[in-house]
Amino acid sequence: MSYLNTLLFGIYPYIALAVLFIGTWARYDHGQFTWKAHSSQMLRKKNMVMASVLFHVGVLVIFFGHLVGLLTPHAFYEPFMTPGTKQVMAIVVGGIAGVMAIIGGGMLAWRRLTDPRVKASSTFADNMIIVILVIQLALGLFTILPTMGHLDGGTMLKFSAWAQGIFTLQGGVADYIADVHWIYKTHIFLGLTIFVLFPFTRLVHMLSVPVEYFGRKYQVVRKRA
């Protein structure tokens, strides 16, 4: 089990990050025409806006919450916030964002898998990634259950030490989370797997911010004579 823990949380993170960065660069360099979200809004618009807003807002809050929460050293917030307080904030904010995202994601997944027009235009990768994201969101919400049993922030410090150790190339980082609940480990493993899948799916559109849209020239549209 020690070897498996090292493999999944000490070695696999570097494989996942390597595939994420190299694969994304290669796709942008060689397949820019495929770099898009493949929007299906024109095919079936019913409930699309509400589902999309709930999903995207929820996911963005969760993503940046994880990014800041895991990669910010404890010394930065120690003077004004205890680990326990930070953990409670993560539960409240992450819980609300998680519920929003899973409702929106569930609606989008159901629409993609059951609507004939949308289903006909969807690829295997499209169906797979939305289902995986919904499962990951559900796992994230389930982690609240064991977290409620220890609100001192100790487990959160383990995750922060693990994540920061990965990015600073420390040895033996998998030991930080060797004894945490299996729900946490499953959530982390699936998150790393999403990194692996990222360059090969529509998720790449996350990196495209339409900045030029705000400075574009006006288009003059006239009716046919």
C-alpha cells in the first residue's frame, strides 16, 4: 500500500502535470482549429443559460478556491486566520459553489446524453468529460462528511503541504496524505486524471479569454432589400 500511495500521489502528479502542459502546448501549436468549446446552444437552448451559469460560476469558484487554498503557504494567513477558520470557510464557500456546479453540470450532462440533437453532435470525449466532472463535483461534496469530524484544519494543512511539495519538487510528498480518508484520495486522483484528459477535450477553452471581443469593430448588419 505504501508503494501504491507513492505511485498515485508522489509520481502520478508529475505525469499528469507533464501531460497537461505538453499536451496543451502541442494541441495549441498543431490543432488550433479544434481549440473551441463546441457550443451546442443553437441545437437546444431550453434551460441552457441557467445550467451553464450555475456550472461555470460554481466551477470557477471551486477552482480558484483550491488553487489559493492549497498553494498559499500557511505563514501568509497565520497572523489573521487559523487553519480551522480557513477550513470552515472552505466548507461553506466550497459547499455552496459545489451545489451550484453539480446542479448545473447535472443539467448539462442530462441534456447532452438524452437530447437527440445534442447527442448526435457530441463526441465520446464530450460525453465522458461532463460525466467525469459531475462525478468529481459529487466527490468534492462528499469530502465534507469526513471533514466535519475534524474542524481543526489539520487535514487541510496536510493537503497544502502535499500540493506545495509537488510544485517545489520535494521528496516523499505522498507521505503527507498517506493516512487521509479514501474519499479525499479518490477526489485527488480523479482531479489529476482530469489534468491528463484536459488537452484532449473541450476543456482547453478554459484557457481562451475573449479579450479581443471587447475591442472589436462594430458590425453593420442590414436587412435584405
